Amino acid sequence: HHLLVEATLTEFVPGVYIDSMGYAFTLLVLKYLGICHVASYVHYPAISTDMLSVVRERNPRFNNADYISNNLFLSAVKFVYYYLLELLYGLAGSCSDVVIVNSSWTLNHILTLWRATKRTCLVYPPSDTHAFLQLPLDEDSDRKCHSIASIGQFRPEKDHRLQIRAFPEDAAEEGDGAGRKGVDEVGELKRELGEATVGLHTMWNEHFGIGVVECMATGTVILAHRSGGPRLDIVVPYEGGQTGFLAEDEDGYADAIERILALSPSARLEIRRHARLSVTRFSDQECEACFLATMEPLIWTLAR
Ligand SMILES: *[C@@H]1O[C@H](CO)[C@@H](O)[C@H](O)[C@H]1NC(C)=O
């Protein structure tokens, strides 16, 4: 941090300093020394608002070791430590003349921590969906069978188990099942997705969900977990139209899959069309325009 600040102070004094690396404390220094205007693009809060409550409730979860949650004194020390850290982080963050956050999840955390509601806005980073948008979007009425695709790494939190369990029994004729096929190349992925009727996502509380965006760009009917980014940012109505489905548990998923497969091809096409249109919210152009519009007032102060 100090190299960065030093460089800014001595070598090149900017008119506006934008931190997008999460070095919130550099904002504090530059602002209070009166060096320049400061702004931040926050991708992830350096301190989570959950930390304090975990320690306060002496909850032996997460990064709260047993010997701490069992000891009242150590819990108190840790609580004070986090409290001060949170206070400082809030102070540093609230120096920002403009705060941009990358998702609703981050927005919620940063609003609580930095309390700069009027200066904070949401600008999605660009997602490269170009390749996926190239695929034609037609009615899927000539499909001999429907397939369900799921994109993602094999990690426990992706909950592939739920995908297998949610698979409606009478829907699997050949027993080829879900989640079996490994796909390595982008081209192959594109082809698989292009042929899939349903795009499946099951991770709980994913901060965003680029895979969900890709499914929607390709033209599958997305079925995502009702939490995190998919619920807040991605699978939301667009221009009055439904863009996909959300579910929480095994039964919810199974029902949704059956409902999607039971829709008429034209009803599916309607949803797929809205979904594809809605992902333009995550395009390069959109990001550029929103970023500039947000920063503009700050840039104008330089001209004065
Ligand atoms: C925001 O940034 C975090 C941290 O890099 C990342 O996990 C999340 O997916 C990003 N959100 C979006 C909308 O790209």
C-alpha cells in the first residue's frame, strides 16, 4: 500500500484516484492529505459484515476457532478487534467521493459498512458472452429429446448432488443422467449448451454466477438457485418478461424442470428471448457507459 501511496504522492499526482484493488486505506491517506479526489470500484468487501455477528454470538463456525468461541475473554478481544477493523474500514471507505460496486451482494455489504448510500452505485463488470450470443435462437420444437446442461467446476459448494437428486425420474428415459459429461473446450461447451433445453445451476449464495449468464446468453431456459447473484442480479424479469426459473430444494428443482419441459416451444422461446436480451446488462458497452456516467461528476470537478 505504501508504495502505491508514495508513487501517487511523489511521482504522479492524479486528479482522481480510483482504487479497484480493495486498498481502502489508501483512500483515507489521499483524501485526508488533500491530494486528490478518490473513488473506488469495490468487487469484494475487505471485511464481511457477518464476521462480527459470528464472534458476537460466539458461534464456533467459519474462522472462529473452538478455543475462541469457548473463551469469553478471547471472544471479547476478537470482537473488539473486528469492531475496530470494521470502524476503520468504514471510515476509509466513506472517504470515497464515488463508490461503485460490482453486484447487489457487494452493494448490500458496502452500504452497511461504508454508509455512503447517496454516493454508491452498482455497475456490473463486463462478462464476455459474445461467443454464446452467436448461436441462433429458434423454437426447439424439432428436438427429439431434451437435455439439461450445467456449467461449473466440480466443487462441493456447486452442489452437483442436488442436480442429480432433482432429476425428475420419469424424465430420464435412457438413464444417461445428469452431470456426467465432461466438456473442456469453449467450442464444445457452446455446442452442448446450444443443444440443451435447460441450464441448471444449484450453488447456494453464489456472489454472481457467470455460468448462469452464459446459459442465458446461449438460449437455454435457466433454472438457478434462489439466492445470491442469480436471485438478485441475473434471473430477474427484464422488460416485463420472465428470464428463467429459480428453485431452492430437490422438489422445487424437480417441479421446475418438469414445468419447463412441459411448456410449449413458443412459451420457452419467449423466456429464452427475454433472457438473452437481459444479459446485455452485463455487456462491455453497458459497463463502459455506466462507469463513465457514474464518474462524470468527479471528472467535471477537475475542469473547474
Ligand atoms: C464481484 O467481484 C467478486 C470478487 O472478485 C466476484 O466474486 C463476483 O463474481 C463479482 N461480481 C460480478 C457481478 O462480476
